[in-house]
Amino acid sequence: MALMRAINFKLRIVDLRDISLGKEFLRDLCQGGLACQVLNLRSNHVQKLNMAGRFMRLHTLNLDFCTALTSLQHDCFSCMPNLSRLSMCETRITNLWTTSAALSKLPSLTELRFQNCLCCSDTGPCPLSHGKETTAHGFESKKNECLNNGVPPTDGGDAIIQASRTGETFRDTLYLDRPMLISEVQRRMENLSASNEVKVSSYDLQGIGLTEPSTVIPDLCGQEKKQNEIQAKDGFLTSVPKEDVKNAAVALKKYTSHHPSPICFEKHYREYMIASLPYLEVLDNRPVRKMDRVVAKTICAKYYECLPYKRQCKESVLSLLHRREMGASNTHCQRTLKPKQLYPRHASEYFFSRSLSAAKLGSSAWPLLHSVSKFRHTFGNESKMLRPRQFEYHPSDPSLMVFGTLGGEIVVINHENGNMVSYIPSAGAMSSVLGLCWLKKYPSKLIAGSDNGSLKLLDINLMPPEFVDSCRSSVNVTFDKFDQLTSLHVNSTDDQLLASGYSKDVALYDIGSGKRLKLFNNIHKEPINVAKFACHSPFMFATSSFDHCVKMWDVRQNPMRPCYTALSSRGNVMVCFSPDDLYLLVSAVDNEVKQLSAADGRLHMNFEIASTGSAHNYTRSYYMNGRDYVISGSCDEHVVRICCAQTGKRLRDVYLEDWESGNSMFVQSLRGDPFRHFNMSILAASTRPSARWEIIKVNLLASSHNTEEYSQFSPTSFNNLGG
């Protein structure tokens, strides 16, 4: 590093691939910067890219095959004003939102790739993408350009520093016999239409009107427009020649990706990146044409929500506060100047609170995450970490949360300050707590259920605030057992309790006595994972079963005849009512999430989350911000998706990762904070380096790079029953 910095401005190309680079060297490089023009870096030590140093002359950065690289940090490109070419093939980068936010800070970026074309070794447009026949001379020219990473050869004495374990230079490793290269490329391109490497669905092609260039293009909003005119949202027409449509369709069908990063498999990845980076000219060796931008803008407007509550542009918090003090209502960005109007008093606070939320959420793509469940149980000479298995927010106290553990303990915490409020150890044989529910009229009481069938009514005022060995005084009522329990729920009047489990039955209990009132026998053909009462009606409840059915019931009617039955294409993991009981939110295996009308079970919204193909990817979804947004996560994935409940548009994805090991953390359960907008908690787990479970609080309105609260946490996708 000292040698490279001594050369300083004579430095042109630095190649740091295929060598062992220590963490200290990488830290010095990223934080101190380098005065080179081209930097090729490959290392398995780079997990979160944070190149905050000065790279003022750098115009080409190659991070291909940095297989540990998972994300880009907030300021990682803040000192690269001239960076125009960036390659990150075969990394672990996944997040569309944080990646595009980081890349948007590169004012000169014109060529970007997360996957490469077969014949391309640099970031420029593939010569075959223009539909032209490439001669041997063309390939030779292309190869020479690639060898220098787009830098023309010079004789000015500039230094080229290359580091290789085998002693080969970059020129040596890229050299191929010209006839062999030409024949191989031509052979591959002839077979592209039948290749299985391209995974472009006919749905995606039809969605942008490129499957068959007919006389009209179907607009994504449901209208049809002539092929040579596409109406932009801002009111003026963009001319799109018919030949461009055909060329785009052919290029999309023939494109074969090599060494893709996970972000490439995100739905509408290309359109999202094009819409987010307006100066981009080449993406993944494919040129960005005029029509690509029009299509990208249309697709993003249909499938993504840039800001919450239909806000159209970002505004600062200070500007909004100033407008509120001045009594102005035109906080939306408006195209035409209008006189200021005063909002009615009864609506102004509601309006401005949403606007403030939109301003805070739009200010950063990196939300604040931190763990709230790192407690240890010390008994005698032994000490063990408590591992949460289920949790619930308190219905009336914004600071309280209860969680049950895999070992059967029940812990009440103040999740705002991290202090333990009450603790009760497991009684008898170890069993996981799978069900928890607070009573609304008696806020100190809650019901806990374990997988061994035990059900108990507890009073947190009688639970000791520290670890003790006896819990008899805290148990108010013990219920009749319900074997293989997976969930429980209390009705709105706190007098009846539902219990379901790995069986086809649902039991109804009297909370005052603990006696079983009724058993709904064989009401489904497969086990009933979750049963939920309505939020306001004490008699209505819904059941979700792995037999693909969701059923609505009335405890006052015949227990064998549901009010209605709604079907899913896969087994249902859970169901819940919206806070106003207007809708049912149904989550089936592998990301099948939909919203039904609670009155008759008709489909209201299908959220169209991409499936993984796994039959064991158990999905759970809940409401956030009342019933404005839906949060959804699955046990085989390390991402929580946030969608608008009324439009289905995706607002944001939140990825979970262990900062110490870099391993993914998988979603076991989640809840929206009932008192704070755009706040939620996620039960996440990880198997490596050891099996650990954590409850992670997520604040979408706070930024992780502005606080030191971003604590390091670590959490399997086993034990997937319950809600």
C-alpha cells in the first residue's frame, strides 16, 4: 500500500485479484483511498462495501467474484466523482433499494453490471446486442479494450500494478485464440433461444409488451396505446419507433446471463435499476435505450411505491414542519403553482403525520435494526442464552413486549430500554412456547401455550422481575390440555379462548374457569396451524389449514358448517384480521400472500410475491400502520417485504444478516408495532456458527448510519409451526 501511494498520480491500473489480502490492508485501502484510474479487487473478506476513502481519479472499478460481498454501505461511493464503470458479477448483493440508493451517488456512472454477457469482459455494450455481425477484427478490438479495462494503451510512463498468486498477468489470463473465441461465441449465440440459462418468463415479456410486436402495446395500467406512442405520466408523448420494439424483444429473448449476483433474480430488477439511475447507458452489457426507460418508468409506477401514502417526491422534514407552522397544505410536489390553502383542522395532523413519515422513510434506504432479546439465564454455575420462539406487543402499553422461549421460559421486557420486567421459568419437561396472547381488558394478564399442550393464564404483576425457580404464584388459571398446540387467540371480550394445533380440531375455552366449552372436530382435512378471532366481534373466527382452505366460523352456529370457505393454491400457514375487521390476510406456503374480504371471502388483493419453489418455505404476514401496509417474511428467506395493502405495490424490502459472521438470518415470525408507524419486530434465526434466535426491532423512519444503536445480532428454519 505504501508503494502504491508513493507512485500516486502515475498509478493507472491496480489489479488485486487472486491474492490473499488481509483485513487490515483492505481497511486501509477502502478508508485511505488510492489515486489510480482502474481498480480490480477480488477478496473474500469484503462483506459490506464501504469505500469512503478518496478515489478521485478512479473511473473503472471491478469487484467481480467478491463472493462475500452482501451490501453497499451508505457512503461507500461518496468520494468517486469520476467512476463511470462498475462491475459486481457473482457477489451476494441482493437488496434493490440500498444498492440503487448507493449507486445514485455516482454522478458519472454510465456502465454497470451485476452479470455479464458471454463475449464481454468489460462493462461496455455487447457488440452482438446491436444485431450486427462481428468480424474477427471486431473481436480483436473488443478483446484489446477489455484487456485494458477500457483504458487506451499509453506510453507516458504510467504504472500498472498487478498482483497474482500464479504470476500471470491480467493480459495472460484473458488471452484466447481468436478463431476459437469467434466460433465459441457464434455457437453459443445460435443456441441462445433454446438455452435454459435464460430465465425470462412470458409473463414478464407480456407485461412490457414485447412478446409479439403487434400493432399495439398493452399499457401496464390496462389501456392500449399505439406502438409508436407511449404516454408518459408527466403528460407528454415519447416517440418509440416500431423497429426499437422489435429489437428490444429480440435482445431480451437472446440475452444469456453469466455469473449473476442474486439481485439479478429480483422481479423487475432491470427496470428498477434503469428507473433509479437516469444517466445509466449500459446495464449488464446491454445498452439502455429510449424505450427501455419508458418501459422501466411504467413498470416501476405499477409495481413499486417510491414513497409511502402515494407521496410523489422526497421532501425534507424541516420543510414539512415549516409548512405546517405556516398552515400550508400543498406539501405534495405540484407541477402547477396554486395558492396556498389551509387544511381542515381535523385532517391536518393526520395529513402531516403521513407526510413526515414519508419524508423520514425516503431520507435513507438503510433502516435501523437492533436486537431486544439478548438475555441470559444464570442458574447456579450454569448460564444460557434465552432463545425466543414467539412474541407479542402489549395491547395498551407501548413499551412492553412478552416473548416465550424454545426452553419454555416466559419473559416480559421493556423493549424501549432493554430491561427485563418479569420472568417465569419453564415448569417440568422442556417445551417451546408457541402461543402468547394478552388480555385487553386486564392488561396485566396473558395466556401462554406450549407445544406439549399446556395452557396457562399468567399475571405479570405476580411474576418476579428476576430469575427465580418457582412460578406458582403467577399462574391464575390452568386450562385443559390441547395436544400439539401451535397457536392460541383470545376474543375481543376476553372471555373465550381458541386453541389450534397440529390436528384437524379447534378447541374453545372459557377463560374464567379454564374449562373447554366446545371442540370443533375435523373441520379441516389437514392440520390447522392458526385460528384467529376477529378484532371486534367476539363470536367470529377464521381458521387456516394446510388443506389449502381458509374458513370463517361463527361460534353461535353449527360448528360443522363454516360461513364460507376460501381456497389457496398451497397449504395455508396463517390468517389474521385487519384491525377494522374489513379484511383477512392469508399467508400460504412459499410467499402466496393475499387479502380477502372478511364479509364473503372474495379476493381483494394478491401481492404476487415471487416463490422460491420450496414446499417448506413457511410464510407469515401481518398488518403494519393499522391496515395500510402488509409485512411478509418466510422461514427460508432472510428478507421481510413491505407492501401497500390497498395497491399491492412494494414499498421496501428489509434484509436480515448477522453482522459478526455475515450469515443470513431467516424469518420465523413478525409483528407490526401497534403504536409506531413503520416500526416492526422480527423473530429471526440462524444456524451458523451456532443456532441462535433473536427478536430484531426495525425502525424504517430512522437510519442505521446516523446512530450507534445498530447492534450486532445473530440468530433456522426449523420448528415452523404457529404464527
